[in-house]
Amino acid sequence: MNISKRIDKLPFTPLLFRVLLLTGIGWMFDAMDQGMVSGVMAAIGKDWALSTSQLGLIGSIGMLGMGLGAALSGMAADKWGRRTVITATLIIYGVASILSGFANSFYTLLILRFLTGFGLGGELPAASTLVSEYSPTKIRGRNVIILESFWAWGWILAALVAYLLIPQYGWRTAFFVGGIPALFAAVLRFAVPESPRYLEIKGKHSQADALVKIMEAQAGVESSDIKDTADTLVSNVKVTIKDLWTRKFIKTTIVLWIIWFGINFGYYGFVLWTPTLLVAKGFALVKSFQFTLIMCLAQLPGYFSAAYLVEKIGRKKVLSIYFLGTAVAAWLFGHAATTSAVLTYGSLLYFFSLGAWGCVYAYTPEVYPTALRASGAGWAAAFGRFGAFIAPFIVPVIYKLYGGINGFIYVFALLAGVFAAVAVVVGIFGKETMGKTLEEISEIKE
């Protein structure tokens, strides 16, 4: 019995818990940095008297780094291992985030934000791939969404920093608070073992066997010797982006890239600008941070509900429902005229959008074979970051074009349309992966 089949027979083991927890801690600090950017943008804008286009560039340059990091790290993770990449990229992110706090000019900050994004973008596809490959079929989607739920805790911490520290101590504090713990998390990552599935296709059968035997012992399952080491691709195949566009995977790749572009454009179109737009709508800066903190709390039930449903009704249905829910919430948030409406519709917006994000991360590494998995996830994330890159530029242009309340309405009408379009694409062209092993999914005909 090969490694993959042995893993799929197992329950949730202590070793899997360790992988999920330690990977999640790093994920949390990544999210904390992204969450603080929205607060920092509003504060830096006042401190340095920046224009809206300059603020948009601060929000976008990190996305450009994330795109490059995701593309390169995906291929690196398929070549050198998932564990190596997620540790190295977290170190890059942590160092660059700390140095951002010392930036003394707009252009220095842009360079450091690019490097921070490079580390962050490089880590996420490799980390979700690692957790997916460690997880048995019956809980694979749930586990990756739980990993993604650490993002919510990072945003909650970021909102607390923005609300409590930035008004009192300035925006530089935010970068220090986010970067230093990230370096500690990188140290913890050395305790995360490599993916047994990856080790198997690289011909390191004894190492893969040893890790699976640990999980089997923890689960009280009798170990099985490796008798079949076959996988979909042999270990010495050089993986390139061309492999993702072969006849076998082209439909999967197109659908996945549309999903990633849409969710990045829509999500970063509102989260990076929410405090700034709320200020423009008439709320004080501190009050906008307070609203953002409250709305961030709604991310947690969004994740947990998606984690439950993804193994009950399937990936396609959850993605479609949560994308459509995000579209409706975005439309309502754009028309919110009172404090209670802002909080209610904003919370729904965070609930559905983060539930959708969790399912996207669960779905992405499932649709490619092991030798292509990290590369496929990395390139999809990279293309998606292009959407995240242009959204912070388009949002202020639309807001300024229509001005005031109308500008607010039109911004969120655009974002609602993007989320609705992705819901339709997933519902029609996506493929269901619930209940199928990673090996079975890669054999499904397009």
C-alpha cells in the first residue's frame, strides 16, 4: 500500500495537529501584516500627506511581490520541498516587515512592502499544499479551511493594533509588532516535517514511510510496508507553467485562475480601503478602526461554517454560495447609510468573503497531482495577485470619479459584480473534489 493510501486511512492525528498548528501560526502573522496595511494606509496618508494614487501604490506594491513570490515559490516547493519554502519565505516576510517600520521615505517603503509581499505570497500556496497533502480525504478540505481561519486571528490582531496602537504610537509600531513574532514563527516552522506525499514522489520512500508510521502509531493503526510507489509523475520531471496548460489540465487551470483573480480583486478592493472609505464617508479614523475590528470578528464564523459545509455539500456549492453571499453583502454595504447598517452589512461581507477564501485554499491544491500541486497553486495565486494589484488603483479612481456617497456605492457595486461573476463560473465550470483522494481527482477527465 503506498503512502497516499495509508494517509487517507488515518483519522486526525497529533502529528497532523502539529503541522496544522505551526503552519497556522505563521499564516496568522502573515494575515496580521496584510490587515495592518489598511490601517497604515490611512495613517501614513495623513502623516506623509500622500495622494490617493500614492496610497494605492502602497496597497498594490505588496500584491505585486505576492504574485512573484507565489509563482516562484510554487515551483520551488515542487523542486526542493514544501517545508523548506514555507520557512524561508516567512523569514523574508518577517525581516522586510520589521525594516518597513524604519522606512524614511515613500520609495523605501515601497521596496520593503514589495519584499514583504514576496515572502507572504511565497508562503501561502506552499503551506496550504503541505496541509492538504498531510490530510486524509475525509477531512482534507476542512483542515485547509481551518488553516486559512488563522487569517482571521491575524486580522483581528491587526485591527486591535490599528485601533489601540497606531493612533497612540504611530504607524511604524504596526510593522514592528507584525514582523518580530513572524520571525519567531519561522523558527517554529523547523519543527514541521516535510510532506510524505512529496517525499514519496522524490524517491525518499524510507523518510515518507517513517512519517506515516508515526501517524499510524498515534492512531493505533497497523503499519503497512510500501509496496507500490507509483505516482502520477516521476521525481525527475521538470515542472514548468506549460504543464498547467496541457489538454488534461487547461480547463482546471482557467477556472482556478478566474477564481483567484476574482476573489483577490474583490477582497483587496474593499479590505485595504475600508478604513479610508469610512473616513471619507464621515466617520473618524479611530471609529473606522473600531468598525473594522468588529467586522473582522465575523470572519471566524465564516470560516468555521465553510469548514463544516465543505465536507457536507461539496466545494462547488460552498464556493458558489459564499461568493454569491459576498456579492449581495458588498452591494448592501455600499448602500449602508447608518452605523448599524455599516456594521451589519460589513460583518456579512467579511463572513461570506472569508468563508469563500477558505474554500478557495482548500480547493486549489486538490485539483493537480503531487508533482504539479505547489506549482499549480502558486501560479493560480500569482495570477490572482494581479487582481489584488490593480484593485487598490481602481477603487480610488471610481470613488473620485463619482465622489462622496455615490462613489462609495459605485465602488461596492463593482466589487459585487466581480464576486457574482465568479460564483457563476464556479457553479458552471468547477469540478467537485469532495470525497475523492488527491490521486483520483487528478485523473478526473475535464
